[in-house]
Amino acid sequence: MSVLTKCAATALALGLSTSGVFAASPDAKMIEGAIKARKAVMTLNAANIGVLVAMAKGDAAYDADHAGKAAKNLDLLSDLSIGSYFPPDSDSMSVEGTRAMPELWDNLPDVAAKSAALNTAVDALVLAASTDLEALRGAIGPVGAACGACHKAYRTPE
């Protein structure tokens, strides 16, 4: 899975700690909508990280303006309140079409800590991305590591 997708999962997890989850189990249609919403955020994160990773690897020309905008998009996405995208019974053991492990809901303090680490890394990326290519390269790794930390713990492998 791409670094973008990994980032999105962590960013989504942050919303769990800041906005809460449903008090009662929603119906199947609501769960389906919540899963679609969290996947959509992951897709947006993946698109923006993809731009930055391509530049960092040399697969795309470095463009300070474009890199800065992609990093700012990640920052905005990480600020979304996404707790409602993680209702009870929307885990991989309860429904098909998601890789979110049930352990995520059992470990919200850890999810919040991992989300805070992502936010710190994204903040540094925002400062670095439009500076120069070397600064971007130095800041992209911690973002990927923060994303991966949550995915390794709370997402089923493909």
C-alpha cells in the first residue's frame, strides 16, 4: 500500500480521539457510508503523498509550489473530524470491504498518540515541502513512518 494510504489511516484515526464515535451501532447503510467516507479521505491523502513521493524519488520534477500545496492538503485532511467515519461494527471482522482491525476501537489512546505523531510529521512536511528538494526528502520519511505505525497495528494486510 502506498505511503499516502497509510497516512490517511492515521489521519482518520485522529478523528476518533477528537470527535468520538457513535454511541450505538448504526444500521448497515450508515456503516457502509462511513467506510466509504474514510476510504475517500485515504484516497485524497494518497493522491497528495503520491505527488510528494514522486518528487522525492526523482520520478517527477521538484516544484516548490506544487509540493507546498500537496503538503498543505495533507495538513487540512489531518484536521478533519472523522470520528463518525469509524462507527462501532465497521471493522474488518464485522463487515466486508474494510481493513480496519477491531483492535483499533480497543486502543483509542494509542491511536490518538499515533495520530499526534502524524500531525507533528505533517506540520514539519508543510514547512519543508516548498523549501527545496532536500528538505522535502528529509520530511517525507517521518510522515510515512507515522502512517505506517498506525497501519501496522490497526489495518489488516492485503
